[in-house]
Amino acid sequence: MEIRRKYWKPKLNDLCPCGSGGKYKGCCWNRLPGFDIGKAYTAACKDKKFGRATVAARADITQYTIWHRTNTAPMLHIGEPIEPLLRIDVNALREYVDRLSWLYYNNGKWTVWPATLERLSANIDHEWWQKKIIYQRAVMHLAPGGSRSKARQELARLGPITPAEDDIEILQIFIDLELRNASFSERTAFFERLLDLDESPESQIQYRGGKAIDLLLHGDPKAAKTQLRDLLDEYRNDDVLSPFARQKIYDVQETLGAITDDDVLLRETAAELSAEMQDDIWTDQGRSNLYFQMGDCYRYAREWELSIGAYEAAIVLNGGPLCQIHLAECLLYQREIGKAVRQIEGVPIEDLDEPGMMDFIFTYSAVSIWSEKVEMLEKARCWLKALEASEPLFNARRLDLLVRVTETAAKGTATTEAKEDSAPEGGVAGASRALLLQPNFFGIGINLNEIIERFSARKKKTQLAIEHHDTLDEEADDDKT
């Protein structure tokens, strides 16, 4: 059946489809890019003209919404089988909304993003688009200073999520928010589903690494080591990996070095991280992350002075509370007990997620044993009793520390055995690194041009969406008014 499509466009006094809240005539009306969509945004970003980039990103959203409502939406309402085309529209418009969200976040407009999302929810009248809006709302709460519990509440609006889910982003955020306390078999099923859907190096490294760590935590170190070595064999010498993927490979190297007690690999990884920092793509936050990772490598290699230096450098660059926790651990191993006490007591625990809190409690407990401070021992005992650690490895650690803390508090002094058990050769804390499986929704501290390149990596799919509307618009041109 031949379908005549009328070119859709907003009325001048309608709200602009870009989500700004302004009228179309005063917003995107005279800025539509046509088939040059995306070019003005990219040029403005490269010139660091962020206000201009925001205007261009809004115009791109409006342009694609016009294409969708002209070409795809009419077929939706008459029951035409157009699922592939609809999927293209949903994913392409989501790409343009992603760009706008990044600009809002980095340009101090984050407080108005919820209202913007509410207006954008009307751009495509289909449940697939509503899922993307819910996803954006959940991600919004994962930004620094956000609330994971609120992100969970948003995600719950989607109903039960199973390994049959075919939306990669929904699977990623579900793994981050909800899978930590799932069974081993459930976690494996979700990891395998995501790996089947997303062949990008970033996802392959991250979630194959996640599967390996799960094996380790559930008592199969041999299989974990094999999987981690396979990842390194496949990706370590890949010269075209993005910085995102390289950072994940460093995670794999660090993990393998730690569980095999391979000091050579750990020192090599620290040296590679140091060389990585010479690249000008990294922001201060990115360099802080790299220093933190260097500190971890040196800590696992028992190079305490080097690890202390790396963590202190990370803190100078506004490193988070995990830097303080691991710095306290290193000071403990250096037997600088007073400094370790001051460092661990100064950690802002309200900023910690669940694995970070576990690391804090383990380190705090060890420091309390060595310091023999009654107040610290009592706090440690309460925290250890309340801590829920579903992974067998960490639950065993929790119980060991609880015994030693209780024993030290009762005796008023720490035995040699209590001190040795609280500060084992393998290190005090490790939950935050072992459970670091979540996607990096807000990047890892990479400068703007790399962000642009990351979006450009998906250029082929976006170009397909543009060509799809280029073809259909030929039919609609005669009906423009």
C-alpha cells in the first residue's frame, strides 16, 4: 500500500521538541541542520564553544523528531510492520539526547535536566522511547552527588528485567544497580546476554572481566585466571583501543597481578598507567583515577611508599574517599598507626557506595585493632555485625575481623595473631575493586575531544538513520507546507 506522508513540523507557538521549554519560533525554528545534522555540534565542541554546542544539540533533536514524525510515526498508527525503522529512530534520537545530557551535566544545567526529560518523553509515541527516558532518569541519579536508591526507583518503573532484555543500556544499568546481590547463576546469565548483544571492546573487557571476578569470588580462581589471561591476550596489545577500553584493560592487568601475586605485572601496569597520564586527553579527574589505579597496583605489590605517593597525588586532584581508605591501609602496613587512624577517621562515609563501604569497614576494623582504641573497636564491631556481604570471600573476611575486633575489645590489647589476621599479606581491602563492574556513565575523566570520538564510534548507525530518513523524505517533500 502506498502511503502519502505530510511533512510534519511544529507550529511556531508550540513547545520546541528539543525539550528547552521555549516556543519553537524562538528556539530551533531557524536553526534546523537538515542532513548536516550533528556537524554544528561537533564543530562547536571541538572549539570548546559549549553554549553553541548546546544550541546545536537541541536543533539536532528537533530535526530528528521532525523526521520521525514525518516518516515513521504515520506508519506506526496504521499498523505497518516497521519495527526495524522504529528501532533506528529510538536509538538515533537517544544518541542526540545523550549529547545534550552531557552538555547539561558539564555546563551547570543539571538541575533542569529532569524537566527537560519530561518534555522529551513526548518526542516518540512508543514504549521503546519511554524506556530510554526512564533509563536517562536513572542515569541522572548516578551522577556524582546523586542517589543510587533513586536510580533504582526509576529503573523499577520498567518492571521485572530478565536476561531476555534486548536493550544494552538497560542491561548495563541493571547490572550496576541490582545484580550485586543476585545469585552466581543469575549474574552469569546477565553477563552472557550483554556480551552477546554488545561486541564493543569496552563491554567485552568489562563484562568478561566481571565474569572472571565472579568465578574468583565464588571459589574458582583457576577459571578466573584463565579468563583474565584470555582477555589480556586478546586486547592488551591492541593499538586502536579507546582510552575507555585501555583503562579497563589496566583493571584486568591489576586484578590478574593481584590474584596471582605477580609483582612484575603489577609494576608493569603501574608504569603503563604513568605513561598513560602523559597523554593530554586526561582531565584532572582522569589523572586522579589513574593515580588511584597506580596506587592499587603498588599496594598489591606491597610497595607501600610508592602506593602512598600515588594515593596522595590522587587526593590532591580531588580523588574520592576510596583514595583515603587505601591510603590509611598503606599507612597501617608502614606501621604509622597514628596517621592511619587520622586518615580513616576522616573518610566521608556518606559518599561511599556498597563496595566502598565494605572496604571502609574492613580497613577501619584493621586500624582499630592495631590502635587498640576502645571507641574505634566498638564502632568496628557494630559495622561488621550489620554488614551484608553476599560474596563468600568477603563474608569470610567479615567474620574473621568480627572475631578479632571482639577479642581485642574484650582484652584491651591486640594479640600478635589479631594484628596479623587483620592486616594479611594480601591486603585489607579489595571489595571496591573486585566489584567494580558498573558502566562508566559519566566517563573516567577524559577530555572533550575523546568524548566526541566516542560518539563518533557509533557514526555508522547514526548515518544509517539519516539515510533512512533521506530516502523517505523524498516521498514527503511534495507535501511540505
